[in-house]
Amino acid sequence: MTDRWALAPAEDGGVQLAPLGPDGLPAGPVVREPDLAAAVRGRPEVMRWVWRSTAEVYPRLLATGVRVERCYDIEDAETLLLGHEGRSGEPRSAAAALARLRGGPVPPDPPQRAAEPGAQSPLFEPQSAHVPLADLVEVYAEQQRRHDRSAHPQRMRLLTAAESAGMLVAAEMNRAGLPWSADVHRRVLRELLGERYAGGGEPRRLAELADEVSAAFGRRVRPDLPAEVIKAFAQAGIKVGSTRRWEIESVDHPAVKPLIEYKKLYRIWVAHGWSWLQDWVRDGRFRPEFLAGGTVTGRWVTNGGGALQIPKVIRRAVVADPGWRLVVADADQMEPRVLAAISRDPGLMEVAGRETDLYQSVSDRAFSGDRAQAKLAVLGAVYGQTSGDGLKNLAALRRRFPKAVAYVDDAARAGEEGRLVRTWLGRTCPPAAGATDDSAEEAGIPQDAPVDAPSGGDGWVPGYASTNARARGRFARNFVVQGSAADWALLLLAALRQACARISAELVFFQHDEVIVHCPEEEAETVVAAIREASDLAGRLTFGETPVRFPFTTAVVECYADAK
């Protein structure tokens, strides 16, 4: 008897299933069932489902009330394995993997689907080409062999399992939605923006501020057009290069104050105004589409809705259901703690083993109690601030925590040289010539960078321009920390998901180092404890036995805005 089954939807609406052995090959006959949900519901003994794509299958199951324990997402695994093999950017679909395995022409991936406001899931969107179960199992078995050939097979298998779990969490969060009060949202918009004018024009407060800006310049100026504003300042004898707040707030001119206020309110009106509310909130829930592993580092993104950029004032609309609470948990100084775990620096691990302020502890050791300097030094090491005071701070940090600084220095050097750089579990930063548009943009690498194709599997790029090499080095320095933190967060989510399944709580939001659980009031303390336990477990699973701890600041609130 096996607890791992492969599953493939059939073109006629049915489903094919087969048990799998330890080698990933069928351990029994293929079974055909007419209904997907009934097939899965009727096999409660199955602990892990192997399928082509979670996005293809799981929303359909959730719509019928079927939840699965674990899955293996073949296309997601293909992305991770291609990256690990230095082949980032190659087509990742199951059909492409099968073609590579058989030596045939490799089909391109389908174009990325744009989100539609109010859509429940990608259920009715076009998917990759249909892959029969036998072919799917052939790809899966080969992926198991590729895991065995990776640099650290056990870590790579854990990463793949964690990423697949993240796909389940994202689908369930998409189904649940974030509790949202449309009435509160409208009240906030009225308070901030005033009345709406007929015809969709700017609301009253924006119109008033636009008039104030024009009056200050002595002529009509549209504050939503940067070119007009820059020209108006120039005519007033003031040279500015942009209308960014940090640049114009130091300017002495009566237009500055209303202009800054206009820009702040304009962003709210455009990004989270009445139209956004109509498009993205229904039935008391904000329903963005969370995409697990949407960036090169493994951090999540959302496909539409701007869920990861909700202004604090708009968070007043995130309100728990009656009798329920929001448990909002922020990981404390996550990335420096991750650096301690991956570098194995004894001094930094000792500091990160306390559930107290890490920056203050670092400052007591290396910066004479100056917390601000300590924080700048730690973040400078991670993000590559190595000039001016950053260089001096880095030198002080290197004296006290040499292995930690050497770890990110080595990653930066590997990045500059075009070599592959990996997180602790094996997620791989693509070499410059193999990076996709998104990954290159995230790394700060111009799309027209003159690079040569990699020669061999190590991702070496001989002709890499020095300026772009430095940019990629800075990105690689951060990648090993931020990406390892994303790997840890996936295991945290997986453990927390299992804990929530045992009670009535639901995961409703995740963003880098913050998670929100919606639960009955009487379960709140249970959830708080579950977050702490999930954090400890994720730390052990990801990094092994180290003294490093990953504490959370947790608030139990009725409104999201009250958590900060």
C-alpha cells in the first residue's frame, strides 16, 4: 500500500490516477474516475498527490470542499531543478520537461495570465498542454533522479516539498480571501478624499489640493503630471530632477506642502479607491491572487489587487468577522537571523539565539551600544552598502562576526563572476545570461546588458560587463539571505497550515515576514502558540540544529491597522 498517488485530469473532464512506488514509477494499475473531487475524497489514505500544477487542480478541489494534506507540483519542481542546473529561463511546463527527457523539440511556456478583478481562481483560464498520466509519471520519476544528482539532495527535496506546500497555501488563501469591510473602506475614502464627483473625475479633496498647487505657482499646473510640476518649479527658479517626496520636501516653495499631500492622496485614490473596492472586494473579502515563489528569491507576489502594498490607513478596512479575530504576526529581524543560521558565525548565532532586539545586542558587542549604527552595518552587509559610513560599519562588523560577513562577501564575488549562487536549501540565483526579464529586473541588471552565453553548467559568464557584474554581485549578496529567508517562510507556512487545519482558523495573508490568521476569538491564543511552534520547527527543518531563534511580534486584533 502506498500513500503517494499521481493524478492527471483527462481531456473529457474525468481523471486518471495511479499509486507510485519509492522510485516515482507506478506501483499499481492506472485507475480512471469520472469525477476529480470524488476520486480524491474517496482516497483519504493518500498523503501526497503528485500532479502537473496545483493551479490546475487544487482550486477545483477547494470549490467542492476537498482539502489535501500534501502535494508535489511537477511544474514548480521543474522550475527549481532547472535553476539548480544552471538552466534558468528554459520552458518549465510538464510538456517541455517531457520533450527534454525524450530529446524532442521543446515547446515554449504559455504566456502568463493576467489577473481579472473578482476572479475566484485560475480555474477557467487556459492551461499548459494536456499531459497524460503515463507521461507525467515519467517526468516525475526523472525529477526524483535529478534531485539525487543535486548538490545537497535532502535539502533540495525539502525545498521542493516546501514550495509545493506553498502552492497549496496560496490556493487556500485565494479561496478564503482577506476579511474586508467595504463600509469602513468607503468611510475612510470619504474622510481622506471627500465627495466623489459625477463622471469619475478627481474627488473633492484632490481637486482642492490641485487648486492650491496651481495658486502657489501662479498658473494652472496639474500635480499628477511630473513634467508639468518640474517645469513649474524651474520657472520659479528652482531646479528639481523629479517630484519624488525626498527631493521636493526640502524645497522652499508654497506649492510643496499641498503637492506632497496631493501625491499621497492621489496614490490612495488610484491604487485603493472606489474603483479598486468595486473590482477586488466581494462578499466581505478582498480576493487577490497570491502567487507562491513569484520572484527569483522565492518571495511571493500577487497577480493584481496590490495585496502586498496596502497603505496603513486602508488597513482600517481589514476587519475580522463578528466573534473572530485577526492574529497578525511579524518575524523579528528575520534576515539577520537567517544570516546567522546560514553563515554559522558563532558570535552572530549567539546573538540571534536570543528573543531580544538583535540590533541592540550587535551594538553592545561591536558599536559601543549605538543601535542605529549596528542596524546600518548588518543591513549594509546584506544589501551591499560598502561606501562611506557603510564601509566603516562593515569593517567593525567583520571584526566581530567574520564568518557572517565572509559568507555574503563570497556570494557577492560568485555573483560578480557569473557563477551560480544558491540559498541554504538550493534555490538558485540564475546566471546573468540565463536570467528572465523579471529576475534581471529584480537584480538591477539592464535588459540590454552585453553578456556572453554561459559556457557549461556552472553558469560562468566570461564577457559580463563590469558594471553589471557589480550589480549582480550586490543582488547575489542579498539573494543568499533573502532567498534562504523565503525558504524558511515556506516551511513556517506549511507547519502553520497544518495547525490551522485542526481548528477553525484560516490563513488569509502572507507577505515576506508577516502572516495573518483569521480565527474565532477563543482560538486566538492557540493560533499565537501555533505560530511560535511553526517558527521553531521551520528553523530546525531549514537550517538544522542551531541556537538561532526566529521570534515573532504577535497582535490579536479586530482590525489590521491596530496591529502596528
